Amino acid sequence: MRLLRTALIPAALLVAAPLPAQDWKGLGRLEGKVTDAAGKPIEGASVKLDLPSRGGGTTVTTDKKGKWAILGLAAGQWNIDVAAEGFAPFQISFNLASEGQRSKPIEVTLQRPAGPPPEVTRAFEAAEAAFKAARYPEARAEYEKLLALRPDLAKEINARIALAYSEEKDYGKALDHLQRVLDADPGNATIRGLAVEASLRAGQTERATELVKGIDPATIKDPAVYYNIAVAFLNAQKPEEAAGYLTHAVTVDPAFIDGYYQRALAYLQAGKLEESKADFRKVLELQPEGPQAETARKALSDLEKSAKK
């Protein structure tokens, strides 16, 4: 019979290697509570305990009442790091003089960081980057994420979503989001002007007219509000209405060259030649040189020639 030869295994290898000692463990107990600045408990906050002198520690999380507790700690100077999403981290040291010491709960109040939370900043930056790169569906998706994080900024975010839809020429959906802003802020003349433009581009002339009625002239300090409405009416082939709003624009700012220039074009389109010539002359009076001046000068010359025929 053949004998099977086996290698001898050193006895040292048959003995399991000792596990590193968890020197931070003992019979001591620590507990505490984590709240926000208003005293509201913070659930799910991370409480990391470390005993540098013993080279170790553990981590626990707070319950619904913001409380945490752990038994089985060695005596010593414990470092405690508290963190929760949306709050600035907090660090504290606590001396557990003996394992039999009965300590008061460690009360920690977390503060919101001075700036917006990181997740809000990331969502805003992603949305703005996508918008600038003309990736409008992506921008809208990021703005929706931001809206979920910051419902208190609904007016500003809905306005940005509306602009994205407008760039996609989906004026109906743009109008829906602009209306949400107006529902919260009816006196916002700038948004109302954008809503008028979106209505006209969507072919909703009656709605545009109703929206315009909600503008209080006494609140308008920027002629661009009326100017943008007028341009929308011009694009909709409604020169008479456009001229009316351009009149409002130059009333707000009598030196508003663009207002006179566009009103001259509106009057020309409406067949009001004398009014058109008067506005072209006003353009030249305010700005004798430049592209608009050249166009105005040529238009006046052509109108004078036509009048002589």
C-alpha cells in the first residue's frame, strides 16, 4: 500500500491571528439630542464618536426625537462630530471621566449654513449651465429639481422654466408657468409683459388683451415693459396696438430712442405717414449718428419722395 505523503502545516498557522483590540470599548454611556435653531429635533443626524487615546470609536444616528445614546464606552476624552444634510457640521469634545460616570445628555444645535445648501447650489448651477448651452429640456428638468428643494423660490424658478419653454417655442406651456408667477404676484409688470408676449405668440389675442389690463401704469418705471409688449403686438401684425404701448414707453422715458424708432415703424405699417415721419425726426434729434439714425434718415427721404409723387 502506498502511503500518502502530506506536508506538515506549521502549528503557528493553525492558530487564528488575534483580532485588533477595540480599546475604546468599556462600560460607560453617553447620550444626547440634536435640534435645529428653532428647537426642532433633527432625525437621522450622524453622531460620530472617537477616542483618540484608544484609537477608535463608532457612529450612531438620531431617532425621530433627535435623540441618540450608546452604551459600552471606555473612559477618556471623546471627540464628537455631528452632521446632518442641509446643516453646518458641529464638533464638540466630552470628557468621560470614568466608566461609571452618569453624564447629562449632550445637547447640540445645528445651524443652517450662511449660503444655500450644497444640493440647491448644484441644482441651480446645473440648470443655468444647461440653459446657457441651449439644452432647454435639461434646464427645465434641473429647474424642477430646484423647485422641489426650494418651493419658496417658486416665482423665480417658474419664470426661468417659462423662458426655457419660450426658447423651445412652446408658448402655451411658457404661459402656464408665467401665470403661476402672476397668481402669486399679480402686480409683477415685467412677468405680465412676458405673459402678453407669450399669449400673442400662442395666438391667444384675447388673453393678451386681458393681461394688459392688469398693468397699473403708475407702477411702471422701466419703458422696456411697454416696449416688449409693443414688439409682441408688432410681431402679431397689430401696429395700432403696438403704437399705443410705445407711446406709454416714451412717456415713461422721453429719451427712449428705441421707443420712438419702433413707433415710427408701427405708424408706417399702419399707414400713418405723418406720425411716422415725426418719430423718425425724433430719433435723429436724440441720436444723429448710428444704425438707427441711418435707417431713420433713409426712411424720411423715401417718405418725402413718395409725398412728392
